[in-house]
Amino acid sequence: MSVCTTAPSATAPDIIRQRGQREVFCGLTGIVWLHRRIQDAFFLVVGSRTCAHLVQSAAGVMIFAEPRFATAIIEERDLAGRADLDDELDRVVTRLIERRPDIKLLFLVGSCPSEVIKLDLTRAAARLDERFGRLPRILAYSGSGIETTFTEGEDACLEALVPTLADAGSTTSLMVVGAVADIVEDQFRRLFTAIGIERVDFLPARHAGAMPAVGPHTKFILAQPFLAATARALHERGARRIAAPYPLGAEGTRLWIEAAAAAFGIDPARTESVLALPARRATESLAAVRAKLAGRKIFFFPDSQLEIPLARFLARECGVELVEVGTPFLHRDLMDAELALLPFATQLSEGQDVERQLDRCRAEQPDLVICGLGLANPLEAEGIATKWSIELVFSPIHGFEQAADLANLFARPLARRALLSV
Ligand code: SF4
């Protein structure tokens, strides 16, 4: 094993459900945005050279002073069983912690090579956590690409954090769950404070020492739709989820904040008075982009699990025609509020048989396809404009002030293709 440090509703009448070949990234990708969010965390991938290459290329843009992720590569000698992997892992972690006292939270991130699966990383993390006296905290989660999709990396990471959160006792609080950009956190915090919700926490917090407490008086609201396991773990700690659409676009953000306000018994008139101005500004800023998107046909391949909220935003606020909205998994309880807002008879699909889905896509000749990187290049070569869904997770897209930027992420590939056609 060696360390390779990388530089820095109407619901649809039918849902197509398919299982077959899929084109998705694995959960290791989440490290790219999680390491930006939790600023004193370190992500140590335990994997193969493939894993190292994936993380390095996915995060290729981040070359800052000190890298905060690395890969402990399982070498061939390990595969032949000639090394005690637990000892190797302990050695690598010890060296890392000695060299990097700034690390306050260390995640051992599992992957899918068979030798890694055999390693009990959760037990290893508990052993090391104990040995280092919880300084730093050492946790484990899996970023494996077997039967998962890339945003599940964040879900698994946050799920691993939940048991470590302090007990909130009788303190009442709102917890916003899901990694959002710092600027988005600041905006939401200002709005919730103005509405009158006194205690607002974010999971994950920006620093390991600032993770929120949780308890029976915690009400949590998801900022990201792909956090089913985290939501379950919070339920087990006694917290209760506030059901709402997701804060994408002016409408989604308004409904999301209104749902939180209602759960805290805030007078709707007060909420309205706080939201009126930012909501109007967001709607006005969207108008210019709407003109570029209205009437365009958009096809979503299943990838990020953001597809349904994004489709709702594009249809209702940008006038887009939805051809098919694919999602890797349909968590009904987390999506109910979104499904109710989708245009009637929107064609949903869950799971993927990529060739058959490509056939449907080609037959419809959409103006824009939202998909993973693996499909984007061939579709572009066929003359179909594409948008990489992964960019939507890397970019600040939540909240009123980002609504027009979000719409622009879809308008830009259309403008680029129009230029190419000229
Ligand atoms: Fe590939 Fe699995 Fe490593 Fe992801 S975790 S890079 S899918 S080997």
C-alpha cells in the first residue's frame, strides 16, 4: 500500500423502470465538493489506482496549498495477501496524522476493488479513532461504485457523521442537511433569522468542531434530494424531517423556506414579508434566461438524483418542455412534494438501461440532454447539446440569488451549440 497524494402533480401516468448497463460515476466523486465544504477534514480513499485517477481527475482543478484528500493504493502485493492490510492502513493513517496536525476529521473512504471490500473500514476507523483519542475524529464510509450513483458518496459521508453528533437535549433547532456552498449557507441563515427561527444549523458544518447537535427537538430539512440514508439516521436520533420541495429556483426556494417556517409556527405573513423581495428579484433575474429556454426540449438521463427538482424548476420557471426525466432512484417520500409540482404526464424513468434510453433520446431529438460525462461526448458528436450533470453538484445553485445562474447553466450549452451551428 502506498499513498498517492493528489494535488490539489401530477405524477406521470407511467414510470419507466429499467435495470441494465449504466453510465455513472461512483461515490468517490463526492470528495470533490465535501472537502471544500468541511474545511478541516481529510479524505483518505482506500482503493486502487483507478480510484486514485478518478479522484485526481474529478478534482483536477484543485491545486491549493495543502491537499485534503489522498489515496491509499492497494498494491499487488496486498492483493496477493502478502501484507496485513490493517497494519498497512494503520501505518498510513499514523504517518498522515503526524504530518498533518491540521486535520480535525479524517474519513477513510472505501471503494469497490474486492480486497478493499474485504477490509472492515468501519472497524478500522473505530480502532484508529480510539487510538488517537478522537483527535482527529476518524470515521469511515463507502464511495464504492457498485450499484450506486455519485451523489450517494455525500449521503454515506453524512450518514457516518450522524452518530457522532452531540445530543441536543431539549434545544429546539432547524437543521439544514446537505452540503451547500458557503455563500448559500450565509444567505439561508440570514433569511431564516429574519423569519424568526432562532437556532439554525447546517450539516455538514464548515468545520469539524462546529457539527450540529441533534435530538428529538431537531427539525431538519433537506437541501439535497439524495440524502435518504442520512435522513434515516437523523430520524433514529429523534429528529423529524420537514417535507418540502428543494430550494432550486425562486419557487422551490420560497416553498422550502415556507415549509420550514410553518414547521416552526411562524406567522405566514411574516414569512411572506421577508421572502417577497428576494423572491421577486430572483423571478426578475430569471426572466432574461427564460427567454432562451422556453419551449426547448430537455431530456434528463439518470445521474445526480437532482433530476426531478431540476426538471420541476425548468418546466415551471423556465418554460422548458420535459421529454423524459430519468433518476437513478425514486425515493417517493423525499420526492412527493416535487412530484406534485411536475407538469402532468411528465415521463419519469427510474434506473437505466443505457442503450434503450439512448434510443428513446435519439428518437425525440431533444434540444438539450443532461447526462454524465460518459454519454456527453458521443451525444455531442451526434449533434445533440449536452450538459454534464456533475457540474450541477459542483456549482452553487441553491437559493434565490442563484436562480438565474442555475438557469444559465442550461442556457449556455444551447448558446454554444447555436454558435457552432453558425
Ligand atoms: Fe472505480 Fe470503484 Fe474505485 Fe470508483 S470506487 S474509481 S468505481 S474502482
